[in-house]
Amino acid sequence: MVAELDGEEVRLAGYFDVIAGTSTGGLVSAMLTTPNLDGRPLFCAKDIKNFYLHHCPKIFPQYRGPFASARETMIAVSGPKYDGKYLRSLIKENGGT
């Protein structure tokens, strides 16, 4: 809808001074604001859905089985719920550090 009004080159991040979020919202915020080599946002808002459908099962894995609840409890008391390895590899692939 915004592209219809302001053209294809417009990016959602251009309408805000600050974009923030936690967990998956932080990921969306980063995707909307991380610049490419030209200083423009790397992702369009319309690209985020496909990214999530493809990558989120590996970024936020869900444990199943009879001991999944116990495993998640142990993980919760011992550190972060998700290790971030797959997400860090995606960031490095896309030119981040």
C-alpha cells in the first residue's frame, strides 16, 4: 500500500526515527533497518514473510516429544532458549559481522 502511494523505492524504515523490538520483533526491526551497501534498508517489508517462512524453524526450533517440556525448562534455567548459531550464520552470509 505504501509503495502504491510513494513508489517502489520507498522503504518502511524511512517513515520512523526508531524501530525496536524483542525476540522476533527485534529480528523484524533489524531486517527493516540494516543498510545495504548503498545505505538503503537491506529488506523490504514484503520480504520479511518469506524470510520467516523459510528460516524461522531453524532460528526458533521447537522441541517435541515426551520430554520436550522438561528439556525447555532445563534450557530456561541454564541460559538462552535459542542458541543463535543459525541466525549468526545468516547474518555472516549477508555481509554482517
